[in-house]
Amino acid sequence: MKWENNRQSDQVEDRRDSPGGGLPGGRRLGGRGVGLGTIVVALVAGWALGINPLTVLSVLSGGDMAPTAQVESAPAKTGAPADDMGRFVASVLGGTEDVWGQIFQAGGAQYAKPRLVLFRQATPTACGTGQAAMGPFYCPGDQKVYIDLSFYETMKRQLGAPGDFAQAYVIAHEVGHHVQNLMGVTGKMDQMRGRVSEREFNQMSVRVELQADCFAGIWAHHNQKSGAILEPGDVEEALNAAAAIGDDALQRKSQGQVVPDSFTHGSSEQRQRWFHTGLKTGSVQACDTFASRAL
């Protein structure tokens, strides 16, 4: 992936060195304290690439999550970080801004850029305290994407999904949730909380996640078309990452069996297929998972 010369976003908020961007000594936060050692189980429960850890995740877990302690954070650095991984994230985010900015402009609208927050261990968000064990997530309350970069090591070592383009796919997926928020999808999802059964809500959640995968594919489509960053093997890395975090793959890995009714993100095959739909078409309309009978 050729990212070094790509435009870097100035919407990165670096909390990695701030007191609120990571609690010292591994102190457990309020709510469910889940360490990185249990990341696979957390992923199966829907704690990866999620939308809102205190609403959607609460419903998926039966609504019994305890109130989450808030953490005061010191002012964070903004703009493109100086370290390689920080620059990589800023470059990918900048690419998503360019793609979605063009798409929104073509539709007669202005794209509101999300901010991406880098943190360690834990950090305060408008959705409660974000923890590394949640994996990367998007909080619609403050329109920010949150990521502890240690998740990339988890992808590589525990989930078998290495590669810089696989890492970029994760960011593009979370930005896809931001696009859904701007489109009103996230609000409609939250309105259904408590109105439908857990099984029905899970099914809706799968459609939300697959659409975000498709939106990530749209980002890849435009980069493939321009030839700006893609290299041979990059698309395969993204497809491998999509397969690695499919609900069936994670359930099989953690509990030895697959329970489709508990899916919240979609199977490996579904995640790959919808990413490929966005990659092939570059069309927002083609990513309407809610109108599709067969996922």
C-alpha cells in the first residue's frame, strides 16, 4: 500500500500520551472490564468494529451493562502525528475524506469530516468510556472514530489478518459508520432499541455492519480507480481481514460452534461479498443492505 505521499488528515486527535487516553496500571473501568487477552471473546460478543458500545452493545448483551465510569482527559494533540503509525492513520483518514467529500458533493451535500482519536487502553467518549478491548469503534454522539493501535497486533497475531491495507480497511469501515450516521441510519437503528426482539435487532445490526463493509469497499474502489495507493495484494488483504472478523469465524475460533441467530456483524462470506460489492460498483445505492432480501 502506497500511503506515504498521500494527503494526511488534520482531523486526528492523539490522546496516546495524555492522562485520559490510557489509564495507568491497567486499572479496570466501570462497566465490563475486558482485557486484550479476551479480545476474541469480546469480538464474538460484538465488541469490534461496532457503532455505539453503550447502546447497540447494551441491547446485544441483554441490556445489563453497568454504568461506565467517565475519565477526565487532558487536551490532546490534533493534526497529523509524527510517528509512522500515526502518519499512516492520518493518511488513510485523509483518503476517506477525499472520497466521501466527492461523493457527497456529487449528491449536492457537504461531507462533515469525522475526527479519529488515537488512545491507549481507555479513553472518555460521548458514548461512555471506550476500552481497547472493544476494538475500533465509532461513536455517533461526538462523531469520532476511536482506535487503540494495539488492535492491529491482535489482527495480525490472533486473527490472522496482517497487512497495511487490512489495517486501512478497519478505518474505512469505521468511517462507513460515520457516513451511516450522516445518512440517518444510526438514528433509525437506535430508535429500534427495545422495540424489537434481540434476534431481530441482531439481524438489523448485521445489515448495518455489512453496509459499512460495502462503504469501505467504495473507498477502495476509488483508490483502485485512481491507482493512488493500491498495490498488488492489497485487496486480498482487506478481504482476508473481512473474513477473519466474520461472526462465524470468530465463534468457531472461540467456542467451537457457530450460532447464526447471535450474529451481529455478518459471516465471513457476507463481509467479503459486501466489501467486494462496494469495491466493484463504487455505488452507495448498491450498498443498500436494508433493501436486499439475501445478505
